[in-house]
Amino acid sequence: MAGELRKIAIWALTPNGLALAARLRLQWPEAVVHCSRRLAPEGLALAARPFDGLAPAMAEHFQGFDGHICITAAGIAVRTVAPLLVHKMSDPAVVVVDDLGRFAISLVSGHVGGANRLACRAAGLLGAIPVITTASDANARPAMDMLAVVLGLRIENPSAVKGVNMALLAGRKVALWDPLGVVAPVAGDACRDVDLTTLKALTPDHAGVCVDDGCIALPDHVLCLRPPSLTAGIGCNRDTSEAEIAALLAQSLAQGRLSGHSLGCIASIDLKRDEPGLLTLAWKLGVPAKFFPSDALNQVRHVPHLSAMAAKYTGANSVCEAAAILAADQGMLIVPKRKSANATVAIARRASLSSASVRETAGTFPAGPGRR
């Protein structure tokens, strides 16, 4: 599921806290337990990592985990993590569990960071009461940033989230432009479909959301959510620099007036599986790199630019265009092959996007009887 928290740290200061950590680890074996050094003998059974001081240990590991469960007083947790916080769009989730395991409190990054979900899961494992204080959850209203996480959408302008969520909290319909049909199927009656002209003309008194991979001039208060709808096929000579490939990719996106935030993956022929420039680019972009054998690339139909040179050296009649289309699940090629001295790039759009099920999104965005 999009937004799943995979790397969790549990912090224990007391014998009771360590016992609760053991209960969590029993059902959550991938979690890493950190315990005060004075509990180290008991923590051996949990392979716990001992620390001398909570604040320096937390500072060392804070960004290394998706979420933290602090079995401490809330005040201790607040003072410990406060100097480490950067932005709610990037901070890991922080949950506080009291020493008797009665409450699991979502403390930091409730929506985007996933602390609300983490608190609910921890509470379920301990038989505790989850404490969720975000206004949308407290009032059983939808939250657009939470929905973005569930659907795997990137939030391009986080400053616009507040206005949209405030409108939803007040029960006002949000104007929605969603040509790929990502949000609309689960938005229920919370949103109303509009065209781009209407969206562009929205005043700050009216909330709007754009779910698109195109670069569109919109008012600052309109929230832009980017679906991972684009794939970039890339061919290159051996040892082509990451900088050259990245520059050509940026030019290709600009030619198509496409947002780089919607790039879902890069793709190439399997001969390039160990190409440093490609692997570094994928790492910097935070997207997977997919590699296809020449036989699979040659089966792609409607490739506009075949290359005898590519066929001679790779066995594939097309690398970048065929790889882009194949990675897009036979989607549409929207930026044909562009060249630099040592690289080629093409961009395709997925034919459809897999979204979260109604069951997964129902708690965040209840489906209404119809959309207006």
C-alpha cells in the first residue's frame, strides 16, 4: 500500500517500556528496539540497541526510520524530537505510548508521515486506545494530504494543503481537475469536477485541486498533486555521466510541459543494468529503474524511431522509446526520442493508474452516493 511505514524504531526507557516493546516486536518483527543502556541485559532478547542518552540517540537515528514509537511521557518525546523537526511533509512519524500501554498518541506527522496509522496499529497490537488529534480525523472529515499518501501522489505545493483541508472540514466542495481519474473515484461528494478554465479562475475563497502530470499555470492556493504516470526510457553509451542524462531528461520533460514529480520510473535495456549514470539518476530521483531484454523491446509496436545502430550493438531496434512504452504498460509515447552526445530519452504516459481500493480509502475519503 502506498505510504506504508516500513522502518520503525521503538524507544524504551523503563522496564515496563521494554516489556511493551517486546509485545510490539512479537507481532512486528521488523521493528528495531532501542533501550536505555541500564536495560541492556534485558534488552538482549530483543536484540535491542542500547543508548546512553535518548536525545543524542534519537538525533542520530531520527531520519533513518519512517516512524518512531516512543514509550515515554509525552513531554519527554516532545522535547527530544522538537529540535529535529524540519517539515511535516518530510518528518518521520512519531507516536507516544505511555508506560502502562493504555494510550498510543499520534504526535508528529499524522497524515503525510503516517503517525495516525502508526498509532492505530500500535494501539491494536497493545490493546490500547489510539489518540488522534488532527482536526479532519477528529471530525470524521476527509483530508486531501492523507488521500495523496494513500494513492501514491506527490504533493507539489504543500502550502496549499491547509486551505483545501479547511474547506473539506467545513463541508464545502473542492473543485477538482483529475483527467486521469485518480482521485475522482474515491472522492465521493467531497469534490466537484471542473474544467481547467474554472480551476485557473478560482479565487482564494474557493479551494481547488489539480491531479495532473502536466505543468499548468494555476493560482498558488490550488493544490497540485502529481500522479506517478510518466515513464522515461533512456539509452546511453557506456559510462555516460549522470549529469548528461539528467539534463536531457529535464529538457524532454520541459518539451512535453510535464512535471518531473510525476516520473514513476526510468527504464532501459538490460545491458545497462549496471550503468552507473542510470543507477545514480534513479537514486537521486527516488524512482525505480527497470530493465528489459532486447526481445521484449522488439515486441513493442508503434515505435516511431527505429535504430539500426541500436540493433547492431544491443539487439534491440529501439531502446529509449520501446523501454518507455513497455515500462508504461503499453502506454502512449508523448515525448519521442531526444538525443544528446551520449544519451537518448523518450517519455510515455501510463494507460491507466492503479489506485487504492475503496476499502483502503474509505476511512479517509468516504464514498458518497454520487459526484456532482
